[in-house]
Amino acid sequence: MEVSKESIEEIDNAIEAENQRKVEAALFIAGKFMSLPELVALTNVNPILLRRILENLADKYKDSGIEIVNKNELWKMDVAQEYIDMVNKLATGNSEFSKAEQETLAILAYKQPIKQSVIIKIRGNKGYDHVKKFVEMALINKKKTGHTYELSLSESFYDYFSLNREDDITREANSAGAL
């Protein structure tokens, strides 16, 4: 059986298209920033090809409601900036978090690091369930200190809510008078 140049090219194109679909699916479902090694491990796509695929996907979605975001060599598929307000309005109708959970998370985010006992004093016994859910979702870190736990935001929190940790650190330093 003889393999022609055209059939080799067809096979290469099919493989490249399949690799692009794998990367696209991984970014779509992840909902968080992913490093190149994470994407390579998940999709089994060569790192050199992966960079080209990510650039192609960024071009593909450039003028759509979705964008491929590259932030410090971490990649994520996200809603285009101009549609975030609209999507947030849609999301609040059937939120992943109840209003009470949102309030607990807001207190935790504003006051962190904070003792779990303080959260419970403010939010009541339901706070235990909220903290448990946030820990299971890897949104917060929980560290034993004395008879209680110290709670703080995890890196996943910043990725989950598309927040920049550096802005948070700068805000903390400014409020402490360090800058």
C-alpha cells in the first residue's frame, strides 16, 4: 500500500483538528486557569503544538462572546469582558451559592485570615456548613489553630472568581498603612 503526500497531509490535519478540539474542550470545562503542563497532561498534546493551538483558539474566539485568556502563562476560556456584567446577572438567578453562603464567603474574603469561631459568631451554626462547602470546593484554606481553625482564601478562590490576587495584597497593604 502506497501512502501519498496528500494522504499524509490529511492525516496530519485530522490529528491537528482533534488536538484543537481536545484543548478547547479542556479549557471549556475547566473554568479555571490552567498551566501548559496541566494542559499537556490532560490532553496529551505536544507542548510546542499546544502553544500554537492556544494561539489559534485565541484568534478563533477573538471577535466572539468568549475569549481565551493568557495570564502569566496560565490559560483559561472565559466570557469576553464586555459581556461579564450580563453573564453575572444571569448567574445570580440560579447561583451556585445561596445568599447566606455568599454572605459568609464575603465576610471571609474581607476579613481573612479569620478564625472559624468568629465566622460562627457572625453567621450562626449554618456557618459550619458553609465553611465545609468552601473547603470541599477548595475555595478556602482551613488550618487548625488552638481550639478553632484559621480560614483564608486559597489560590483557587482567585481563579474561580477571576480575581487578581495582587490587587487584594495591595489593598491589604494599603489598609495596613504599609505602602
